[in-house]
Amino acid sequence: MAGLTGWHMLFIVPFIWAIVAAIVGLVVYFAVRFAVLHALKAHTRWVDAGKPASGAAAAPYPPAGPAQGPTAPPQAPGAPPQA
């Protein structure tokens, strides 16, 4: 075991750590990439399942704006009308 000690180990040990860190980094990168790809595919299937089965387009949402907002609060009896 005398060959695993000495000044040359100052260069070899950081190199081994760098190789291990690169391998772990690549494994984590591909695991996250695979998980995100799987989630996107599942989400696409989920969105497609909610679409109507026929080729007809779904009814659009009503437009937003003042006409769709809340109505005015009820007025007290005998109160003058609001402008």
C-alpha cells in the first residue's frame, strides 16, 4: 500500500473526484430530463383527453369585460337612481 501515498496522490485524488462528480452529474441530468419528458407527455395526454371527441370545435368562453362583471348592488327603496 506504500504506492497509494505520496505527492502524486495530490494530483490523482482530485482527478478521481472530478470524474465521479461528472458521472453523478450526468446521471442526475438524464434522470431529470427523463422525468420532465415523461411529465410533459402525460400532461399532453391529459389535455387531449379533455378535448371533445368529435371534430367540432368546443364552444368558446364568453368574452370578459364590463358586461360580464358583477351587477350593481341593490338600491334601497325610495333612493334616487345612480347615474
